[in-house]
Amino acid sequence: MQTMNQIRAWVLISWIVSLCLVIPVIALLLQSFATDTALFKHLWATVLTDYVINTVQLVLLVLLFAAIFALPSAWLIAMCEFRWRKQFQWLLMLPLAMPAYVVAYIYTDLFDFSGPIQRSMRALFQANTPVGEYWFFEIRHVGGAALMLALVLYPYLYLIARTAFLEQGANLFQVSRTLGLSPWQSFKRVALPLCRPAIVVGLIFIGAEALGDFATVHYFAVNTLTTAVYDSWLGHGSLSAAAKISMLMLVSVMGLLAIERWQRGRQRFYHKSSGHIIRFKLNKQQSMAAITWCLFLLMAGFIIPVLILMDYAVNYFSAGWQDKLWQVLLQSICLALVAAVITTMMAILFVYTTRLSSKCSTHIPLRISMMSYVMPSTVLAIGVLISITFFETSINDWLVNLGYPPPGLFLSGTVFALIFAFVVRFQAVANGTIEASFLNISPSLDMASKTLGKSNLQTLFSVHIPLIKKGIFTAMLLVFIEGMKELPAALLLRPFNFDTLATYVYQFVSDEQLEQAAVAAILIVLAGLIPVIRLTQTGKTSP
């Protein structure tokens, strides 16, 4: 009986914590039905249709570019043999460390009319203007923004697709070759259909990230639903209109998930790697083409931006290395570290609860806590703002009714709001890592601990936590770096005169003065390299 009561206590706490994490979604839904619709009606009648069209174009182009970049690369690395393949399999993940808005600024500076490339062309053709004398593409439009986002987001799909290709049965490709299929036909008719679930997951995640991007589209002057959310709240002070637009974005993401599940129907994809993978040996020309393709992605997404940032940092070091940078760095580290600790502790709670009992009720809190990860950061920030504001006004009204002076807005515009948003946003990252670590622990250890008279809490601290120390470190590391890079939520929820590295760099980027924030941008890149290297270490499973 005592054991059952302990399990019920664990389940109850898990449910309470998970419901707290889902409050922003509920608050967003309720606020979207508010009666204050004047601004929303005006936007709907004037520009909202254009914003929706731009958003759809942006997301579709990002998905297209990401698929073009990631899928051939993943196939080449997983199923083909060529020189430097093993090096490229982790080098292609390095663009994950680059903020998209920094890449956007760098390439805009390179390709604009006053940039070095067009200056060289004008000198070459002895032209003063591009009109009528030489042609050059325009980068500041929807396609340019999509390309910038795809350059830094494609590694998500590349990593998932490469793993899926490696997990496919080697016999399937041998059979396809004996039936006369070429490597390209095997890729198109065998590999891609089998990898569809994994590819869709990667594309949906990339689409959600593109949908929630603010800095890149704002810098390129592309009006999307995300910029409409910022304008509605920060420009017009209408939380109701921002909530309605945010709910429209959330419904779009959920709709994509529902459509994919409906279209898949009852199809099932069962495949597991069997035997050693026999890679397709590329000839000299094919090998050179594969190396060129992989090198192009690495150069465009990481090497060129990093080299330019380093050049900025050296040439503008006196302007970039300010006393304020130390304060911003410390604030970013503390904020991300607190979020990392909280999310990891919650992840241990959720996962260990599922281990205590196989009932469905014990697994629901874990799944609930992960649902916000597909939400764009902008949408989540509005939900957090609404829920915190509602809590504050309720406390104020309650104290006024009791005859006490109201404390005012004591949570909005504070670090608490930022930490809460980070925890809700990145809880799924910690959950996945901790869950994978717990799966490696045999249930027999739990039973042995119980026979020795240990309680569930004692078993957790004396048996499980020592065995999952690496998983705990990895979970904290991943959440820490995600928090260091997070921009949309920080822009909406940060206190006055409070900057993170991401907001600090973005302010200079929006003023087209990245040179003065190059040192801070390099710090963000260096911080992003840590989890990328960690992923490459855990992901080097391909022979």
C-alpha cells in the first residue's frame, strides 16, 4: 500500500507540473476569443492576407531548400563511399551553430549594391549602376530570407535523414541493384519512401522554426505572421490581436501534423538495418561532385560567415569589446543555466514516473510537456505573456477585495517570464535525452533496489542518477545552448535594459552594425558549437 501511495504521489506531481507547462497554450486559446478585435479586424481587412501569403511562401521555400540541401547530402554520406566522407558526416552539422539573422546580414553585406562583389563587378564592367549595365540578383526578398534560414536549418533534416538511411536494411539495396536499379533509382524508389516518416518529422520541425523566425524576415523587410505578432503587441499594444494571429500560426502547425497523419493513413514503415551496409563506390567524377556539393554547403552555411565574423572582430575589436558585453554574457549564462537545471529536473520527474508504472495516466504528463516544442517561439512567448498577466491581475483583484494595496505587475517584464518561457520551450529537449538514458537501465535494477527496502526516491538517487550522469549532462548542455541562442521569446519577454547575447547581437544587426557586435556573435557561435560537437560524438555510428 505504501508503494502504491508513493507512485500516486509521483503521478500527481507529474500531472501538476505538466499542466503548468501547458498553461500558455490554454491561455493563448482563451485570449484569442477576446472581444477586443478592432486591430485584428483592421489587419484582416488590409494586410493580413499578404502576411499569410508571405508566410506560406517563406515556409514552403525553406522546406524546399532544406530538402535540396539535406536529402542528397544525407544519402551521399550514408550510402556512398567517397573521399573525406567520414569528415563531412559531422562537418555538415556545423551550420547549426550559426544564428540565421547573422548569416543574413553577412550575405546581404556581401551581395548588396555597396558590397564587395557588386563593387568588383562595377569595376570590371566600368558601370556606375546595375540598371541596364549589368544584372545582379536581389537578396532582400522572400526567397533570400528562405535561403538564409535553410542554410542553418537543413542540418536538422540531414541528421534525421542520415540516421534513417543508415537504419534501412542493407539487403533492400542489394536487391534493388540486382533488379537493375541505378543508385539514383534506388534512392528515389526505395530509400525515400522508407524514410518518409523521419523526413516529415524533420521538415515539420524546420517549418515550425521558419514560421517563428522574426529577426531574419524583419531584416529582409518581409512581412509575415510573426512580424504581425510583434507589431500587434509591441507596436499597437493589442494582446488580443497578437493572440489571434499566434493562434492562427499554431493551428497551421497542428494542421500540417494532422494532414500528414491523415495522408499516411494506416501505412506502417518497418525497417531495420541488417548486416553491414555495402556503400555505392563512386567513380572519380562522381566523387569529385559529391565533395564539391558537401564543401559548398559547409562553406556557405558556416566557413564563410565565421571567417567574416572573425574579420569583423579583429578590425572592430575596440568597438566590439565593451564593458557591457561582460554583463550581457553573464546574464545569458545565468538565464540559460537556470532553464537547463529546471528542465532537466522536470525531465527526470516525468521519465521516472513513467518507469514506476505502465498505466497510461503515468505517460500522459511526459507527452503533454513535450507538445510546446513544435510551437514557434513567438507564439509561445505570447502565450506566456497572457498567462502571467492573467495571474497577476487575478492576484491584484483578490488583494483589492481584501482591502490590501495591489502589487501591480510583479512577474511581467521580469527574468521569471523569460525563464518560464525557456522551460516550456525546451522541456522536450531535456525529456528526449533523459528518456533515452533511462531506457538503457535494466528494470531488474529497480526490482533489486525494492527487495533491499529502498523507496522510489532512494532508488532514483542511489541507482538511476549515477547511471544517467552523462544523459543529465547532455540534457543540460543542449538546453543551455538553446537558451543562449533563443531570440524571439527574449525580444518579447525580456525586462527593460536587460539583454541576452542574442538580443544584443540582433540590435546591432537591425541597425546594420554587426561589426560592433562581431565578438558577441562569435561567442554565440562558439556556444552553439559545443552541442554540435556533442551530437557528432554520439552520432558517429556510421562505419
